[in-house]
Amino acid sequence: MRKSQIVEELGEGELLLPALIETALLANDRAKLRMTALQEAVAHAKAPLRAVRLMAAEARAAGAAEDGLDATVAGAQIVDGGYAIPGARRLMDGILDDIAAMTTPLDAAQASAASGFSDRLAGLRAAFAGSAGDVLDERALVRLTSARRGGEDSAHLLVMDLHKALNQLSATIAAETIAGARALGVLAQDHARIEAFMAGLNRTRGLAFGHPGLDTTASRSSARLILQNDIGTTDAHVIILAVEGLDATVTYTDVHRSRAKFFISLFRDFSATWTPLAERSVAGLAEGGSFFLVTGRYSARDTADLDTFLDAVGAHLVFLIDWNKARKTLQTFVDKATAIRLLTDAARARFGHRAFLELGGAELIFDAVRRSAEGRVPYGARLDRVLGVGSVARLLGEVLRLTSEGLGAQRSVRLIKDEVRAELARSFGSAEQEVLAMALTQLGLARMLAAEVAEALDEPGDGGDSIRAAFQRRAKRLEEKADRQVLAARDLASGPFGRGRRFLPLAEWVEEATDSFEEAAFLLGTHSRRQTTDAAAPLAELVSVAMACCGDLVRAVAAACEGPAGRREDITDALEAIDAVMEGERRADAAHRRVLAAVLGDPAPGPASALVATMEVARAMETGTDHLARAALALRACVLEEVGS
């Protein structure tokens, strides 16, 4: 008999059959919870010191409050012949009764699989007919809770198969469709809530890029609106929302702990409360036979706030599809924490990861490396070792965005791959620019040191020992800051896959200049700053030239930062600034000679220590300009190499 005939025979079948299905789905929840309680009881019996997981709240939500599940788990013990579990017989009978309730709507609809389910239930009842008391052996537990196929039938296998059959039946008898959701016996007041959930889901559904899933069923159970979505094809990957008044309860199960934690993290903007992740052990499921369950509760301020939450739940579901596959793919290039952060950022930015997988995932990156970075990434080297974790993370974030926006806009795959290659090329450029940025910081500190020397020369008198000591300490702090920059640059450039190595000589020569300027400051702090009238002017000029050299080299490095993407004017600016540094070095050399001539030719030279200090300060400042000139020549070689390539 066809299904339409069954509905007619039932009279108000449009209402009765959905109600039977809802009763069956509640029985499904109870059966799974009771099986979980038995597993928890066995685990407690094996490890009595382990904290007992409280299940009373879940039992109330599933309509099994009278089962006393907490006492069942806490009282379990190992005995001869198996496990003594308080209330085990009651739980066993309850599970079989729940299975019977799940078969009722299938029998009423005369579904093709109904008789098979009834026969399997009869077989289980016969298997447990001889069980007495609350002691269960290993075989009985397997017949109740195992989900492994290929052996004896079990209650858990039957519950899973019935659940799938009920979902299929629901799809065929939906009384109405609301915003794309199959609605079973809902009330008029439920429509706005269903539409809110589906608005979010439909807004991001396209980001699945053809992957099956995200079908939603809405139904009413007493005072609660139930929204159910089977995410993907995994048995244990399900989300159920129960809405009652202004309260929404989210029940989420997943075989992957990391993905469950990721799901919870997506709602940090809402003041929802979440239970701890509870691990369930079920043989036959993916990832070693375990899955995780978490329940979240959100109490809304008003219906608008409730709808906002439901919209957010619906919008986030697409980012769970193939999430673990995407995480493992990203971990080809970065560590687990970085991969999860990338997926979280992609979900919050509403582009996700499915397009990245659709276009090849890791192979998309490998192809870009082969085509755009040949010779720059040694065979077998991890990309994060070549570019650094930060640069690779930025690259992958951009790839996630480019692939999603590209597929969403129906751009050609070839164009999207070219964009990924261009992004990779930019990443190599940005890695080298890190060293240039450090050199810019060093130059800023070097100029500050030279300015400190100039200011000290302008001050009359020596200011006393404390003033001179404070001056020396300031100079030393600036020099130490500059040292940290070059150490970081060396770290980037070290190892077999050093980044920005060709710019390292620039940073190292700037370090030498900084050391020379700090030496000049130290010498100034060791004696009275009175110089002969003839030496004061050329020494001040020498320090001024050193400051100008720092500024010119800053201009050269800033222009070089544009790299191969820069304009011709940028290259010209860099070369002109480098030439200015070289000219400054010649002027500094001339000023240094004038200082020496003034000191040596002074007919009333004053204390010998002051004369020596003046000459040493001049020598240190002139040496610093020599180092800046060498840094400029190192930069010039890099700029000309870039132009030539």
C-alpha cells in the first residue's frame, strides 16, 4: 500500500504520523542516553576513583528522569561474571521499549524496512529473555551498546538504523516547507523561529559548494519547537535545537573533539552556557569509536534576540562540513593550533574552507610552489620553515578567502590558481621585507644615538657625574634595542631555509654603526665635554653628517621595501639615497680630519684626557659613517640584483 493511502486511512494522518515520529525521536534520545549510562557505569567500575559524570540534567531533557542514571553509574562494580550495575535490568527493558516506540511510525506508514526492524527487535528480546537481576556480562553489553557491524546485531545498531529510517520517513510526510525546512506539525507561532534559523543557514549554505547535507526538519513536541539538522554523513554528527519560550537549547554531537570545541567557540559573542564535552565510547564509529556530546543553553532577552541566536546557529553549520579534513590539510603547512585559528577566522569572516578543499586543498598550494617558488623552497621542506609561521598563516588565510570568493563569484579555476600563485610570490617578498623592517628600526635607533651625542655636545659644561651616567645609560639602552633587532634578523636568516638572508649584511653593518655611535656616547660621558674652540665646530658637523647618513639610508631602505612590485621611481629613489650616504661618508671623513687638525694644532690644548676623548669621539662617529656606507653598498647590491632579475 502506498504512503498516500496510509495517510488517508489514518484520517488525520498529517498530524498523527508526525506526532508518532516525534515520539520515536524522543525514544531515540532516551535509548542512546540509557546506553551511554551503561557504558559510563562500566567505565566507573573499571576505574572507581574516576570522577562520576552526572547525567541527571540530560536525563530530564530526554524524559528519563526516573531512571536514576547518576546512581546507576556511581554504584557499578566488577563482580564475578561481569558487572553489577544498579538498575541495569530496568535500563535494558527501557532500551528495548524505546526501540519499539521507534518502530511504531514505520509500522504505521508500512515502510518497506518496518518488518525487518520488528524482526530484529524480536531477536534482541529473545536474547535478553533469560537475563535476570542487574548483573551484565561482556556479551550482553556488546549486544546492547556495540555499534560495530559484521558481528551479532545489537540494540545500538538497531537504534542507528531506525533513526535513519525515521529521518527518511520525515522527509516524505512533511506537512509543509518553511524557508526550506521540512516542518512536521508545527504551530503558527513557530514559523518565525524556523525562518530565523533558516535565514542564517540559507545565507551561508552556498559555501558548502555542492557538498550534501544541511537538510533541516522542524517539529513540535509538547511545548518545545525542535529543529534538527543532520550535518554530513557521519552517524554521530548531529545538531538539535529545542526552543521553548525565550530559551534555546543546543545539543551537538561529534566524533571529533577539536571540531566540537571549534563549534562552541563560534558562539563566544553570545552569553550561552555550555556543558563540558562528554566523551562517549562506541565501537564502530569513526575516530576510534568515540564521539563527544555538548549541550548549550541560551536565554534570550526577547524574541528578536532569540532569532539572532537561531540565525547564528544556522549560519555556522556549513563551517562544520569537512572541518576535520580541512584542519588536517592545513596542518601540512602549520601546526594544529594555527590551523584551527585559520578555520575559526575563516568561519567568522564568512568564507570558510570548503572551496579550498574543492580546489585541491594542499595540492593547490603545492602547485603554486612548483610554479611560482621553484628553487626558493627546497624539496621536502615545510613551507613554514621557509617563510615562517606568521607568513604562512597569512598566506593560508588569504588562500581560504581567494578560493571561497573565487568559486562564489564563479571565476575560472585557472584564474583562482593564478591568484594563489601571486599571493605566494607576495609572501616571499614580505618575508624578506621583515629583515628590511628590522633594519629600518635599527636605523631609527642609530639616528637617536647620534642625536643624543649632538645634544650632549651642545650642552655647556659637563653636568656632573650623575648627568653623565644617565646619558650613558640612555645610550646603552638604545644600542641594546638595536642589537635585539639584528639578532631577530639573524634568526630569520639562519638555517638552511633562511628568510631575507640577502639583506642580512645591511642589518649587520647598521649594527656596527650603532655600536660606534654608542661608543661615542660612552666616551662623552667619561669626561668634561669642553672642547677647544677650533675642534667644536668640525666635531658638531661630523655628528650632523652621521645623523644625515642615517636619514638617507632610511629613505633608501624604505624605497627598497617596495621590491619587485615597486615603481621605477622607487628604485631611483633608493639608488639616489644610497649615493647620498656615500657622499655623507666622504664629508664625515673630511670633518674627522678637521677635528684631528684642530686638536693637534691647539696651542693651549688643555687636559690630555679631554683631547684624547675628543679625538676618540670623532673617530667613533666617523667609523659609524663608514659602517653606514658599507650598509648602503650592501643594499645597493640587493637593489641592482632585483632590477636585473
